[in-house]
Amino acid sequence: MAECIFCKVIEGKVPSIKVAESDSILVIKDIAPKAAVHYLIIPKKHISDVRAFEQENAGIAADMIMMAQKLSQNLSEPKAFRLIINNGAEAGQCVFHVHMHFLAGKKLPGF
Ligand code: 5GP
Ligand code: ZN
């Protein structure tokens, strides 16, 4: 999608710090981290949010979870982490290309 910042990141048109990559997923460091470890797990396919998933691309959601599991293996003990997906501006979504926040490091504040 032409005006989507994460599509531009995926295409390499906007710089980012890459953490991991698979056929379907790119993981980058968040530009404004809210925790000691703050990654964004982003599907390469443009899907606006969880509500826009269809059964035929549900595998991408599974890929996002499995990528989170893989990232967690590189954390220091106790390897605890939080996953957040904001869906809709009213829920805090700013970039309308679905992404999972992967937060870890030190003790995360209560939720
Ligand atoms: P949202 O509020 O949509 O759930 O989260 C969007 C996240 O993307 C925010 O935490 C914000 O800091 C991050 N972000 C926005 N633009 C960029 C960018 O160009 N590069 C990177 N690495 N992160 C971005
Ligand atoms: Zn996009």
C-alpha cells in the first residue's frame, strides 16, 4: 500500500533496524521504545488490523505468534514478554498495518 509506512519499511524504502525475518514476517526495533526490548512483528502482507484477517491468511497470524516464541528464546532469564496488538485508532493504533508489539526486559509495568 503506497502510503503505508510499514509497507515502505518492508520494501526497504524507509530505514529500520531489522531483528529477524521470515518469508512472511519482518521484525524491527520500535523507533520509540516503550520497554528495554520493544520489537514490532510485522507481516509482509498489508493487512490493516486483526479485523481484516481472513481465513485464507490466518496462517500469517500463526506465523506472528511463532515468531514471538522464537524471539523470546533470545531473551535473558526469565524470558518473560508481553504481546500487544492495537486495533483501531481508539485502541491506540497509529500505523494501520497490523503489527504485534513484543515487549520485554526488566519488570514490565502492570496492565
Ligand atoms: P501502534 O500505536 O500502531 O500500535 O504502534 C505503532 C508503533 O510503530 C509505535 O510504537 C511507533 O513508535 C512505531 N513506529 C512508527 N513509525 C515507525 C517507523 O518508521 N519505524 C519504526 N521502527 N517504528 C515506527
Ligand atoms: Zn502496509
